[in-house]
Amino acid sequence: MKILITGGTGFIGKQVADQLLRTGTVALEGDAPRPISKLVLFDPFPGEHVWTDPRVEVVAGDIADPQTVERVAESVEIVWHLAAVVSSAAEADFDLGMQTNLSGLTNLLETLRAIGTRPRVVNASSYAVFGGELPHTVTDATALSPKTSYGTQKAIGELLVADYSRKGFIDGRNLRLPTIAIRPGKPNKAASTFVSSIIREPLRRLPAVCPARPDTLVFVSSPRSACEAMLRAMNLSDRSIGPERTIPLPGLTVSIAEMVAVLERVAGPEAPQYIEWKPDPQIQRIIDSWPLRVDASRARALGFATDRNFEEIVRAHIEDEAVPRWWRK
Amino acid sequence: MKILITGGTGFIGKQVADQLLRTGTVALEGDAPRPISKLVLFDPFPGEHVWTDPRVEVVAGDIADPQTVERVAESVEIVWHLAAVVSSAAEADFDLGMQTNLSGLTNLLETLRAIGTRPRVVNASSYAVFGGELPHTVTDATALSPKTSYGTQKAIGELLVADYSRKGFIDGRNLRLPTIAIRPGKPNKAASTFVSSIIREPLRRLPAVCPARPDTLVFVSSPRSACEAMLRAMNLSDRSIGPERTIPLPGLTVSIAEMVAVLERVAGPEAPQYIEWKPDPQIQRIIDSWPLRVDASRARALGFATDRNFEEIVRAHIEDEAVPRWWRK
């Protein structure tokens, strides 16, 4: 079985790839496990990580280019579509966002349709499909109302994947993801990148900038939960998914102040001092436009779990990323 | 002032054009009336109608072709985007629907953005953006859930027009239209075309086919109301519209049986005998997937009116289309 991960060298792509290689097989609901013969990680920025596993092929390229995508998608059975220009980048460069997030997706969908075997596709969407004046709690039935170009492009992606699935061209499912925290690695151009930085950097005695007010609420999910959700969304049968192709995921609502309090509880009073509070109205505006509380009942019914509390997320990050414990106790 | 109507030789396009030429000016909310210097009717099928008004230019062409659209959109200030591959046609030919309804729209939007003067755009959308299991009454806050490719493409159009407006590239507004009945002229490839045929043809002692059950509910608006809404949506200022760029229009909920009863009341007992009842599960499925009852409170607050009852719609059709009254009384 050949698998393709677009954005495959990004951090979620890597985690999904690692998990797949560890298991070595894919067990789709209702089917016997089947071995993975090839895993293509397709990304415009392949990064420095060296993959020694012979099943892995890293391909650098542009997802909006038909020839390239035709080559990487050839005879593929399973696709995770994680490639995206993130929120602040898509807001700053409209054309770049449209090119990758819209033309890239339509190019991928047309290529998969042409294969003719109805490949299974997990498409990463985002709660940025919501914005503006929202109900107190966003539910599975809340109307899309993006207030960023990134959110608009993600909403369009959900619609296209649903229609290509309804037409039988692919077997797609959209995962609507919360802000992922704590992301490993370096800050990116997502407006939400600071949600990870303000914990990740102080845990390493490095400076971090917080552009949002302490009372700002964010809706988050850990990398572990996100990776688990990626695999679960793939495993679920067509029948379990049903005609509605979007699965809005559960997450945790937490304030920036609570996050910093957890940082202090875990790593001591020195840690929060690495945070520089530097309000940025542009970032604050984007963050404030996203949902704060979510009732993800459909996902819960389908078995998608979430993190219990933010402290658990911080402790998992320390464990997964082997953060040296410089603080006492 | 130069005006462009895409799908301009279609029946709503024609009605809007006639109205504009009669008035001769455009009075945008808050501005003094300005004369119309040029009115471009752009359509792949220019039809047989001869326009004698020197302000009118009919251009035949493909909306997905950048050079053509650049030419017709040059220095335009106002655009009605009515061109579309309709529901059954977009369902039967997926590529054609995507080409016109998605690539055509993005081509138009990019061309208008390049003009740099933020043209005002009224984009025709449809209640086909809803489908499947819907609440008893669809409101302004009901989540998009298209179950046809046409509905998917219309939903994407709403999102794109909203984002291009938010970015300041255009000043757009989406009108979400009910099924228009009674359409003059001939049946088209909309799944809903019979909703007009079963009244229009018997009024002319011509046969019509009804593919839906008599108890089927439809949500309709008259051509007069639709044309009025098109003009009102254009006239409203940016400020009246606000950040939410979609205006779901009010309409009438009526059953096919009630429509036929009105036909009999207006044109006598002979008229309904011209209807052949011939169930078509494919059409029934599409029609059943659309909303039945709508609470369009935002549109009503903005002054959009609707028809009082179906009999008024039938009588207006007879008057507007000068239908010869062959029936007694």
C-alpha cells in the first residue's frame, strides 16, 4: 500500500509518518491490516531530517504543479493532505495562500480523481473557518464564517472534499483542527504560533514574545491528540463517516493566563519571566475571531478524544521532546 | 458609468438590463444618481434578442477565459455576476460546472481585483448551498451543507466574494436566491425548471412534465422580486451591508399541489390537464435536498420584500409575459 502525505515534513506529517512506520501496517475499519510499501512525504520544504527507512521517499515540490503531483500521487491508496500556507502568511500574501491552499487542493483532488480508485483522503481543516460574531459555543451545526483568507480557503477545502467524496471521486474526510499546542520546533507564520512559543521557549530558558492579552481564550489540542485524530479519521470506514464529510474535533479552552500559570506550576517561577508581553493588534484581531468554546459532539460519538487539561499537554511535550529539566523538583 | 452583467442575456440578466436602461441612471445609497454610459451583457449564449439601445454591448464568450473577461471588465464600476451552469447540468457534467461556476468566478474576481478601483459586485447565489438533513426552518445562521456540485460551487462563490470584499479587492454582496418561478421562456437544465414549466406551459395550452410528487414543497420567489432584489443589493452601501456579505433572500413556501390548485383557480379546470405526472427519482432527490422553509430576517431588515402568495406570482407572470387569456372569465 502506497501512502502520500502532503506537507509531509511538517511536524504533524512527521508524527503521522513515524507512527505509520512504527506500526508498518494500515488497518482500515472492517479490513485486515495491510503492509505499507511506500510512504511519500511531499513538501515544498523537505527540511534537514534524514529518513533512513527504505519505505520513505521525500519529494520536494509545489502542490499546485500538475506534473509533480501526478508523479507523487501515482497509484496511491491513502493521502493525508496537510500542506498549507498558514494563517498569517496567507493573510500577508493573498496570492500565495490562494495558490497553495486553493489551487494546490484542486490540483491534488483532480489528480486523485484521475487515478480512478477512489483514494481515501484525510484533509486537514481548521477552526479558522469560523470568525466574527460567533455563538458562545460553536457546534457541529454552526455556519461557516471565516474572517481570514486562510479560514476562507480551509472552508472551501471542506466543501470541495465533501463534493468530490459525494461524487465518488475520492473517499474524503475533513478534520477541523483546533490550534495545535505545544508544537515542537520553531515558530511559524501561523497567527497562533505564540500559543506554542510562550510555553516551548521558556521551558528551554529561551525568550518568547506573547502578542495577545493574558485574558485571551484559545481553543487548543495537543500534537498527540491531533496525530491520533489523523489516524482515526483515516481508519474509519466510509459507512462510519456517512454523508457529512467534516469532523469538527474536540479540544480544550484555556486562557493565556492559565497557560502561563501551568508553565509556572510545572517549571517554577523563573519560567514565565522568559515571556515578553508585546501586544500586536493584528494578531489579537485574528485570534479573537476564532471560536473559544466548541461542542464537538459528532467527533466524540465517532470516538475522537481530547486532552484532559493543559498541564497534561505541557508534561507530554516535555516527555515527547525530551526537554531537559533545569528547574527544581 | 460602465456596468457588466455576466449571464447578461439570461432571463434575470435581461430583466435587470431592461430596468437599468429604463431608469438610465444608477443611484447608489448615499450618492447622487449617475448616468449609465455602457452596459455589457456577457454570456456564452447571446441568444436572439436584438438590443437597439446604443449603450448596450452584447459580448459572447467564456467567463473562464482571462483575456475575454479582462476586455469586458475594463474600467467597470458595477457587476452583476449571474452566469452559471445550473444544478442538473453541473451534476451531469462535473467539469463543466467547476469550469464555469468555480474557475469562471475566480477569473472574474482576479480581473476585478486587478482593476484596482474596488468594483461593486452582486453575486447570484442559491439556497442549493443547503442540502441533506436540514432544520425545519433554515435561518441566516444555518450551516452550509450542499448536496449537489452546483450548491457546492455556489457556497464556494459566497466564501470567495466575502473574502475578496474583506480584503478590499471588490465591494461584493452575495444574494442567496430561492427557486425563481415562474421563469419565462423555455425549460433549462436546472433541477427546479419544472416548478416554472408546470404553470407556464398549461397557461399556454402546452404540455408540461412534473417529475416531483404533488406533496413536494418548494421555496420560490417571482422574477419581479428577484429583479428587485438584484437592484436593491447593488444600491445598498457598504456600510448597510456590513462585514457579512451574504444576504439570504426571503421567499414563499408552497407545495406542487397548491401551485396546481392556483393554476386551476386562475385558468380553469382545463389547465392542469396539460400536466403529465412522471416521477423522476433523480430530480426528486435534488429538490428534496433543498430548504423548504426559510426565515430570512437579515434580508427583511435590509428591506428585501417577497411575494405575498403564489396566485400573485401567477397573475404577475400573465401580465408581464402578456399571456393570451384563452380561459373563460
